[in-house]
Amino acid sequence: MTSLSAPLIEVGRGVRREPYGAAAGAEAAAEAMAALRVHAPSAVMVLASPRHDLTEVVRGVRQVTGDVPLVGASAALQICDGVHEGSVVVTVLASPFLTMRVGLGEHVSQDWSRAIEEAIAAPGVRPFFEQATDPWQRLRQDGRDAFACVFGPGPTSSAPTRSYNIIEVLKRRSLGKLPIFGASASDELAFERNYVMVNDRVVADGLAVALFETELRFGVAFAHGLHPAAAAMRVTSAQGNVVLTLNDRPAADVVAEELGTTRAAIEGCFIAIAAKTMLGTPGPLGSYNPNPPNFVTAEGGIQFDIPIPPGTDIYRLVADAETCATAGRDAVSKASARAGTSRPAMVLTSCCVLRTILFGESAKEEIHSLAGMLSDTPLVGFFDYGAANSGDDGVTQAVSAIIGVLIVADELSQSAQVARENAELRRHTEALLQSLEQRVRDRTQELAGKNRELRDLPRRIQTSILPRCAAAPSVTIGARMATAEEVGGDYYDVIPVADGAWIAVGDVSGHGLQAGLITFMLQSAMATLTAARPHAKPSELVSLLNIVLYKNIHERLGSDDHVTFVLLRVFEDGRVVFAGNHEELLIRRARTGICETVPTLGTWLGAIPDVSKTTVDSELRLDVGDLLVAYTDGIIEARSDTDEMFGLERLRSEIVAAGACSPEEVCADLWAKVHDWCVSPQDDASLVLVRFDGVRRP
């Protein structure tokens, strides 16, 4: 966590009038960077006279600041602790508690909607203007907040301003949650071209949207010092930005009368400038919103910066010297109150160039007075062609003839302080838990060995009862078993006798320790029964085995598990007698290469007390070279990544393809194929392959 002993934010500013171009940008940037002592730069703002080659200005600034995000605009007059003309002002913000991301839109006058989409598409900007995302939740968790600086194109002789449209869309897209400090780029009252700057680019008729995320206190507000001076003029018809009629008369006639002149006198000129007058409409909480009259239209209407709906009263707004001089201080006071600070680290201001028309030198004196009041606090900004800021009701709105301010304080916001306190509490809690966690780790390590033994017990039981040597007269045997992560109940056994062998294959339902115990019971009972009755029929031994398993499973374990099981008696002359119910047996005939399927008919073991009536002996015969294959369902039910089973037909095909290979080779090949098919098996898998080699002569 960043230390709070150092300044939370550093603000450097520099201003140069000459030389022009890159040198002015580089020198102003160097002056601003020299003020930084602790933190690395977070954002750069450039406000410059269009007398300069602004592309060169930006190039010079970037030579000094590097690739720190940059935003800026052309300016009729520049503000840097006072009013400057024909200059370049560079401001550098440096704080670990503030970041800026910026987007650029072009050709606003041609398609302002598309320009907005281009500007807000920038990484880190778009989430604040998409209702499908909620960046505010992330910010709240981190104790951060956000605001935007929006620089759009001011009006020119060929295109009206689109500030109102842009601000209304941004408000709607951000659900009104995002405070906006907006200003229109300007030239020196030529109304020809104005520019915005984003990183390395300088664009005429462009839109720059800079999104700031911060843990610092901030506030935005505006003031203008204007008040109504005459009776209201009621809008009776309007279309877009044009008021067609006032008091049911052509708007141009009514406005001319209000100004004490003629319609002809105000035609063909920018009315607010030519007549040095301002009109406005009632705003929230008893305030008034200035809205300059621009031009007389061919229909006798008046074009305004901002649309005015029918039914709205329009007033001529005036100001006296006192209210003009205090407007800037009033705006700073409101913004400071919203920020909850008396320690501003920076004041960014946008002062409408119309104030210089309406108030003359008093508009500049207003800035100088404000700089004196702020003392050492940096005051930067520019004279614009219209702005957007938070009104007295806290709602962002596009307005003209105002002085707007953005204050960033050298203090953490309340939410940031709470977030830091929560983080400190979490660290303290974690420290308190460390000793307990260490004790738990020690105890866990102590129990780990025993837990491993317990986890491995079913596997040890299952694998310990497998035959160590699978060999018998007249046959060659290959066998293999693999247990799943959670051990199942696969079982196979090979018990050699003088004239052949007993071969058993089974699968206990369920997994884990209980399945392992049942396989142990199964193997013990099989060993006992085959030793006691070596000449019995398979069906007899299967029936006896069921009696033992049923009692143990149901009465001793209290379970309802069962066992699929087949018992084969292989004779040295090639006869095979078998009984039980399990997966089908497969036989690849050496003579034809065909793989036959032989069903096992019977009943599961352990499910009912007596299976003798449904357990019968079946017989088949093996010729020399024939290969008999027994397996568990873990082979044919192994599933691929696409959830496809290995399947019986694929198993048969692989057995046929193996040809005359030895049982061990076939077993190894099948095992590899199944493992490739299913890398992480969910069940045990077993294979037993028996090749008849013929009667061995003494």
C-alpha cells in the first residue's frame, strides 16, 4: 500500500509563448516536470493557442513526458495562474492514486454519434458507458471513484457545436453516474478550426474523452454571475437548436426588440458577440442556464447552442461587476464543497470566451483574482467555446458563458480511507490468523501421513490380492489392472491347477474402502472354495460364493452393494466351462481372425440370498492360438474428451487388429489405446487375456 506521508498528488505546470511549435511544447513540459519530486507522471494536459503548430507542440511535449497519457485542446486564451495569449500550457499530474485513459473520436460535425462511439471505445473508457458492465462495483471495492474530462469541437462558421448532443449521450450511456468536466475547443474568435489532442494525435473537429479513476477527493461545479433583466419570452415553436417563434411571433423579431435593435441588425452575425448579450432559461434550484443566441435563420428563427423546447421561458441575462468578479470564486466554493476539501491540489478551469465579450477585461480579471485567492495552488485551464459541468442540482449539463472548475484535492476520499482501513484490518486479521494457521499446518502435516495411508488402503487391498504370476498349463496369460483416483472394485484372479486353471474376473459396485473390502472377501472366498473343491463345477462355486458375499455385504457391512462376476474353468485340452454374470467374453479365433462375442448368463453376486437356480454352466472350446479376453466395464466405458465411450466394438476391432501377438503384447497395446482415449479414467479397468497353446506333451 502506498505511503501517505508523501504528497498524494503532485501537479506541475509550465507555460511558453515563444518559441513556437515543438520547442514551446518541450520547454513548457520540462517546466511542469521539474515540479515533480516524488511520483511518476500519471496524466498530461496540453492547452494551446492555435497560432502554434499543435502537432509539433505535442511532439515536443512527448519528447519530455514520454508515453504518459495525454489529452488537450486548442484554446482562445490560456490559463496558467493567470491569463495568457498565444501560449502553450502543459500540466502534469503525478499520483499513484490517479490514472487516466483517453479515447478519440473524429469528424464530429459529419457524424457526432459515430465520433462518440469511437471515443468511448478506448480500453478502460468503454466500461463506464456500457450498461452490460458495472465498473462502479469494482471501484467501490477499491475505494475509488471516477470522472471524465470531455473536450469537443466548438462551433465554426460551417458547423454548429454538438456539445449538448454529446453530453446528453454520455450522460445517458453512463446512467448519469459519471461526473463530467466538459469544454469545447476554441480558436481566437475566428470560428474556423479548433482541435483536440489525444496522446500523439492532433485532430480538428475531434472529440477527446479522458476517463480518470482516482482515490482522491474531487469536485466539479460552475457559476456565471448572470441574472434575468427583463420579462420572459415564451418559446411557442422550435425545431432542434432553432427557436422558430417567441410569443407566437418570429423569434428574430422578438429578440431584436428585446435588444433594442432591428432584425436586420442582427442578421448575418453571431448575435451574442455582435450584441454583447446573453439569453438563458430557468435552471434547477432557482438558477439560470445561459444559452447564447447564435444566428438568425432563413425562417426568422434563432439558432441556439442548446435546444429549447416549446413552453420554455427565455430571459435576457445580465451581470454587474460584482457578480462577475465573484463567479469564479463561487464555482471554486461549490466544487470544494462537493469534494469535501479545503486543500485543493489543482484547479482546472474552463471560462467561456463569451465572458470576454460580455464583460470585457473583467473576465480576465476574474481569473487573476481567482489565482490570487488560490495562492500556491495551481490554476490551469483555457477560454472555451462552451462547456459542460455539474449544475446546482449535481446534474451535468451543457452550458455557455460560464466559468467551470474541476478541483482535485491532496486528500483521500472518504471511501478510499474506508477501503484502506478495511485493508489494514484484513492485514491485521491475517496476522492474527498466521499462528493458528501454522498450528493447523503442523497438525495437518502430522495427519497427512495417516490420511495418505487411509486413502491408499483400498488400493493396497485391491492390488495386494492380485496374482503375482499369471501362469497355467496349456495357456499363456496376460493381465493388467489400473485403479481410478477413487478406487473402484475391480478384481481378477488366476488359480493354476494340475489340468488347467480357474480364472475369475469381477467388479464390485461402488468405490472406496468398502469396495476394497468386498474384493478382499471375494478373493479370500475364491481361494478357499477352489482349494476345497478343485473339481467342482463353476456354477457350484459361484452359488457358494454368493452365499458368503450376501451375508457379509448385507449383514456385516449393512450395504446393498453387489458384484458382477464370471468364473472360468480352463482345461488343458482347450475346454472352457464358465458361470456367472459379467461383461461379454471375447474370443479371437486364430484360424479365421474373427472376434466372437460370448454372453455370460447368470445373476449378480450379493444381490439376493440364493442364485443357484439362475446360475448355469456354459461351455466353449478354444483351438490352438485362440485368444479369450475378459475385461471390466472400465475398459469399454472409458470416455474421451468429447464424452464418447471406447465401446465394445472398438475393443473387438483392436483385438482383431492385434493379430497373433502374445497376450502380454496385446494387453499392453490395448492398455495404451484406452489410456490415449481417456487420460483421466473415472473407474477401475482390468484386462485378462488367455491364449490356448495346446496340450503340452510330457
